[in-house]
Amino acid sequence: MSEMVFESVTDLERVANALHRAQKITALTGAGVSAASGIPTFRGADGLWKKVRAETLATPEAFENDPKLVWEWYDWRRQMVAGARPNAAHDVLAQWTREQSGFTLITQNVDGLHEKAGTERLIRLHGSIWHVRCWQRCTAGRRDWRDDTTPFPTLPPRCPHCGGIVRPAVVWFGESLDASDVARATEATDCEVFLTIGTSAVVYPAAGLVHQAKRRGAFTVEINLEPTEASHVVDVALHGPAEKILTNLAALGRSGSD
Ligand code: BJW
């Protein structure tokens, strides 16, 4: 049951103390973590899908019907992300992964900003906007490869091996996530503290991780601008910008360990 639904010094201190004591910590991030870097979220007020239904663009069926239209959306997003820099939320999380071998970061984000911030041992559940693979699954092009071209000279871009269309190597609705990534993420729910940060917690299986962590006895924390589907599950909900709350938690951690 949710004990707190507002941010206060006491909430922050409880979370900071829990983080300070824990050996095994797992964080799950979503689009809200990149908002301060200028990347729109999916479902917020200025969300990427405010005017377009998800099913219109983020499904294999949409790509099959109109690959150029879907690629125009991804090409626009790639150009936006290419100019973006990690913000304080990415930086604090990256530092925690570098300083603590028991800290695992799982992300639903495809923008690459956690990697840019220097995150170690990142588990990417929904792929990467910077990776592509052959839609026809030709022998040489069936495995993902990195392609930083932006903007593409023609859309849809072509497979260098067979000349067919390539697709973004992201996970669309109705597609399976990589089984080994899901296994690693599930294993990471066996932790002392689980943080769900900047995600609306509606897309599964990612949204199920906080429930699993709670069942396994973790102290669970939500960091989000507003209440979400996860708010009633977590032990503490801190509502505010992730970049500010994580910075405050890092500062409390430093003063607590002096
Ligand atoms: C801030 C902030 C700031 C803003 N600070 N916070 C079980 C139950 C029901 C349905 C299913 C289920 N299992 C599977 C399904 C079906 C489906 C699903 O979940 N549907 C639900 C929507 C109902 N899942 C799938 O299809 C998955 N596949 C799968 O499970 O395969 C097996 C299977 C298939 C079918 C049936 C059953 C089993 C695949 C899901 C793939 C999701 N892909 C996308 C697109 C990726 C590529 C791309 O980027 O284009 O991933 S969808 C989109 O949503 C993207 C995101 O990663 C994902 C999550 O969004 P996120 O990150 O939470 O963003 P928002 O915008 O929703 O929220 C942002 C939050 O930030 C908000 O809360 C703000 O308040 C907050 N915020 N600024 C803090 N500064």
C-alpha cells in the first residue's frame, strides 16, 4: 500500500537512507527521465502520441502497411535525440551504476541517453533507436546493427546486404522482448530497493517489474511528476521532476556517508 503520495524532506530522507544501506538496488526508467533533455514523453501533455494512436505507428502491422510513414516518425525522433544531452537524472543514475556493482539500471527508453551518460550494465528492454535490422530478415541483415545516419537520405532506408527495407531495432506492441533481457530484469527484481522512475507504468512486461520486486520484499519507490499506475503499489511515491529528486537523493547520500 502507498504510504506517501507527496514529496517531503522525510520521504526523501527515508529513500536516501534505504539507498545508503542497500547492497542490491534496481531502477527502472521510462521516457520521463529524458524529458529534461528535451525528448517528449509518449503519453504526457506534449506526448509523442498525443495526436496519433500508438497502434498507428509502433506496431509491425503499421510498418508493414506504410514503412515510409513509420520511418518518418523515427527519423524525426533520431534527429531530435542526436542533438540531446543526458540530464542530471541520467548522470546520477550512471554514477550509481559505476560506484555500486549491486546497482542495476533497466530502461524502456530507446534514445541512448543512459549510455551517453556512462551507465554500466544497462538492460535495454525496448531496443535502441540507433540500431536497425533487415525487415526481410536476410541472412546477413537479420541481426541488429548500429546506424547513426541522420537524417537518412531516403526513407525507408535500405539493407546494405539485400537491398530490402530495414526497420528500427525497437520493440513494438505485440512483439516479444529479448528473452535474456527479460530474464536479467526479472532477476534484478530480487533486490532491497526498487525505483520506478519517469514511467507511466502501463506497458507490460516492464510495468510488472515493480510488482515482482514488491512481492520479493523490496522497498519500492516511485519518482514521477504525477501519480501513475504504480503509485498504489510502492512504499514511497516522490512526486516531482526526476532530475531534481535524484540530485537531492545523491546529495543526501553524500552527506549521509560523511
Ligand atoms: C516525468 C518527467 C520528469 C514526465 N520527471 N517524471 C499484460 C497486460 C496487459 C497488456 C499486456 C500485457 N503483456 C503484454 C501486453 C501487451 C502490450 C502492453 O503492455 N499493452 C498495454 C499498453 C496495455 N505489451 C507488449 O505488446 C509488449 N510485448 C509483449 O509483451 O510481448 C508478448 C505479448 C504480446 C501481446 C500480448 C501479450 C504478450 C511490447 C511492448 C513494447 C512497447 N514499445 C514502446 C515503443 C518502443 C519503440 C519506440 O520508442 O518507438 O515502448 S511503446 C512506448 O511505451 C515505448 C516506451 O518504452 C513505453 C513505456 O512508456 P513510458 O516510458 O512509461 O512513457 P510515458 O510517456 O507513458 O510516461 C512518461 C512518464 O514520465 C509519465 O508518467 C510522466 O508523468 C513522467 N514524467 N516528465 C519525472 N521530468
